[in-house]
Amino acid sequence: MLNIGLKKNARGQGMTEYIIIVALIAVAAIGVFRYFGNTARAQVAVAAAELGGQDSKTARTGATSNGTKAVTEGTTNKTLNNFEQQKQ
């Protein structure tokens, strides 16, 4: 009888740990897409335009611009004074 109760607790604990890990991965993915989403979107637009046989110069320019903004944002020193400020 005691052994059955321990198995139920162990299975519940494993599921809880799994849910926590999935939640952490989701939060990390949201953060990454928040900062690099425009860059990824622009690069997909370039690939789609080229596959469609169109000139993708405008899309490449947008991808380069978004990549530069992402690098600038990633290398900016964040402090409590400027953490919430966004450059436009």
C-alpha cells in the first residue's frame, strides 16, 4: 500500500517539473522573439521574395537595418535609469 502512494507522488512531481521547464522555455522564446523578431521576419521576407523570383533589395535593406538595431540593443548597457527607455 505504501509503495502505491509513493509512485503517485513521484509521477506528479515529474509532471510539475516538466511544466516548469516548458514555461521557462516559453518565456525565454518570447524574450528572444521580442528583440530579434523583426530581424527574423525580414530575413524570411527576403527568402520568400527571392524564391518567388522577385527583386528582394528592399527586403534585404530592411533585414540589414533590423539586424543593426538588434545588435545596438543587445550591446547597450542597461541600468535602472535607462532600462525601460526605448530608442525609436
